Amino acid sequence: LMIIRIKDFRLEQQPSQGFDLYREVKAKRIGDGTMQNPTGEEYLKDELVGYNMTLEKCITDIIHLIQCDSEEEASLNDFIASYRAIKEEILNILK
């Protein structure tokens, strides 16, 4: 199966003509199994975003999640400009 990497996202091609979308996220290990005693050690884990999605849907979700990471307020024009820039960046990666 083909695997496509875009930033911290991974698309895994499925036999059903779709893609599973995963995102690498930072997590912290728990010390002795309780939340009161974490070790603080960080590691990367895969978080499932969606499964059996079209390539277009994966790209739309990636753009949405990247924009959600930005906590600044933006006008509609700024939002659209940011959306276009991220989409263009992703499409250049896929070329």
C-alpha cells in the first residue's frame, strides 16, 4: 500500500480506493498508571483522523486541522488567503 506524508500527517492508501488519515501528535507517558504521577516523557503517537476518505477529503481535513492549530483571530479575507496558501503548499507536495 502507498503511504503519503504531508507535514505531520500520513495518508495510507486502502484497497477500497480510499485513504486512512493519521496525524502524529505529542503525548506524555504516565508514570505508574495514574494521572497524578506522570513521567513527563513525551513521545509521538498516531491519531486517527478518518478512514476510507477520498484524497480531496483528506486534503480538506489537513487544511482545517492546520488552521485550527493557529489560535489567532483572522478576518474572512485572511482566512481564505491562509486556506489557499496551505492548499497550494499541499498540492505542490503531491506533484
